[in-house]
Amino acid sequence: MSEVDPNAMDEVSEQEFDADKIKLLPGSSEDGTAATFQIIDEDHTLGNTLRYVIMKNPEVEFCGYSIPHPSENKMNIRIQTYGNISSVEALHQGLDNLSELCTVIETKFSEKILAGGYLAEEP
Amino acid sequence: MSNIVGIEYNRVTNTTSTDFPGHSSNEDHSWDIEKFKDNFEINISHLTERTANFDLINIDTSVANAFRRIMISEVPSVAAESVYIFNNTSVIQDEVLAHRIGLIPLKVDPDLLSWVDPAQDEKEKFTDENTIVLSLDIACTKNPHPPAGSTDPKDLYRNAHVYARDLKFEPQGRQVDLFKNNPVVPTDPDILIAKLRPGQEISLRAHCILGIGSDHAKFSPVSTASYRLMPDIKITEPITGELAKRFQKCFPSGVIGIENDTAFVKDARKDTVSREVLRHEEFNGKVKLGRIRDHFIFNVESTGAMPPEEIFFKSVRVLKNKADYLRNCPIGQ
């Protein structure tokens, strides 16, 4: 049940991707080193984590997110880089880093579950 | 910089994370998966059928909070969505009854069901692949031979109380085989749904589908999913004698121990960080309270449909899927 389906990844590459999920907002620089993206149907869950991993990128000068209105399911994320990479690259690197971070957590947690050594009832 | 959030008499200090590149000249804070792999730690304290308590250490608040939020509102589970009432002569109104049935947690593995397509026609929307049917047919009658002198409705009548266990699973199509060994039942059979009196009856069908907690709380797989930061207590000056005993009383039992007449921190994890000790002038400058900013103590209580560790696993996968999906989405103008 909690095992990872090896075919799951293939399904991801075959599925259709929503063209309206993410768009570029007006106010980006011409060289693409500063841009604001608007992501639909996302909230603080992805917004704050993504902000954190993107800020961890040494090429990124600034990253911040906001939810302009609580009753609209939109999340804006602003990325400005020092100039060596574009803000789209910074966003993609951030998403890749977040993905591998999740993999590490999942592996560690299942290792710990298998290793045992915890109480099987509430103390 | 220190990773301890200071807790003082009337303020907190050092609250925000500063582990970003460019923040300090002598430390490198750029993202490094190998470094994260080495530092990140998980400790499981206990794991039961319904509850889990575990620590995530050396992880940022934003990530820990994402898991907490996902466990509450984005891990799918099964609950009654449509209730078709054929007869209800009880005193509880149809809509209230339907609401109560919706909130009953069901023991169904959500992986066995597929999502209902909301775009589909009402008639083709529900199939044996995405819907579980439960029925409730119950009528209250008089007990012809009640124990003498009893005034308890349970003795006087039959079916005076309708419980969650009275919901009967009606397997449809391929569900007969699929759920042969684990039929769908409420996780807690003793939930009271309604009370009846002789002559009253309820007859209904409930269609149960997959959903997520952000749509309705009935779809949340957890009763609670929360974290707190690991408390940190530092005794800066020795506290001895009678004072040590009073010091010990400022904390929950087991937090402070006394050895050789001197107070020491025995188990900071048990502390509730009530700050009681800061109210007493005699301990001024002798103790420092704090919380470790990147040490999260998670507590997850499942409603019973899934074991708590599976809910956490799924929350990690949901976050990963979000990132992977967005990575592949074309960026529009």
C-alpha cells in the first residue's frame, strides 16, 4: 500500500499538463532575470516551501510569494536573480530541489519505519 | 547564528530562519541535497494504529508546515457525499441526518477508488470504481417484554438508537471481489446517528466518494495533525537547595531533576513552555527558555481509514507531485 508504484513516473510524463496552471505576470525585466509568476490553485503549502528552496539558490537575489486575495485561488511568486540564470531557470531548479528533498524525506521515513525501535502504543 | 528561538518574559527573539546564501559571510547556506541528507533526521517516538508521534530534525518550518497542511487538507479519503433519503419519520431532519452520515469516518483504502469526474453526466458519474454504497434501513418497535420497572429506552424499545454500525455496505459490481476480505465499515461503530421511537423509521442510501479536506472536513484523513518545536531549557547559574525544589515545580513533572541538591534539565521534551519560571524573581538570570527552530515534534491522529504513517507518506508524495507537475507545466503569458 505504501510502496511506490514504479509505473507512477511514466504516468506523469504521459499525462496532460494544464496550460493555465502557471503564467508570467506583467512587470518582468527584458533579460528575464526578474519575473513574477502566477500559479493557479496553489496556496501557502507550495508557496512558502518553494520560496524557501528558491531563496537557497545562491544565484537568486530575491524571492517572495503572496496570495493577493484570500478568496481567489491564485499564488504569485516573484523571483529576481543576480543575472547568471533567468528567473524561469531559478523556478525550475527550485522545483527540482523541492522534489529531491521530498524523495530524501520519504526514503528516510520508510527506513525508520522498517528499522523499528519505537513504541507500538501510546506512552 | 543560533537556531534557538528565545522565549522571554514578554517577548520572543530570533524567530526567523536565516539559513540563506548571502546572510553571513562565513557560512555557505546554498541548497545541497547531500548536506541535507546528512543532517536531516527522523525519530519515531510511537506509532499505533491511530496515532503517531515523530520528530523531524534539521528541516525548515516552510517544509514541515507544508506536510502538516497537506495531511489536514490534501490527502484524499472517502466519505459520504450524496445521501438519498427514501423515508425519514424520525425527529432529526433530512439535511441534518445527511450531514451526520457524511462526517462518519469509513474504513476504506482510498487507493481502491478512483476520482469522480464532476464534468460527467449525473447518470454516468457514479460507477463501481469510484463510489461505495451504504444503506441504512432501520425501524423502531416496542419491546413486547421489557424488564419490569425499567424506563431505559434501550429496554423499552428495539432500535431506539441508530449507530454508525447500522450502516450496511452494499458492494456494487467488481466491489464484491475487491472488498471481499475487508468490507467497508465505519471506523468507529459506536457513533450515534439518530434516536427513534416506536413507529419511526429511517431508510436511505449513501454514496461515498473520494475527496480532500480542503473541499469538506469530512474528507480529512486526520482528526489532528500538528507540530510543536522542541523546548530548550538552559540553566545558566546553579540552582540549589530549597530553590531547586521550587524551580522544579515551575515545570511539568519529569522536566527538571535534582541531583546532589542541584537542579538539572532531565527531559526538556516534556516541557509545555508555560514560562511559569519567568514569573518568579528568584530565578531571574538563572535560566534561559527557548525552542529549537528546526526540530519539529509531529503528532498525527488518524480517523482510522489509514494508518498515520501512511498519511504522512502520502503528504510527502502530494508535495512532490505538486513540484513535479508544476515543473512540467508550460509557462503562459
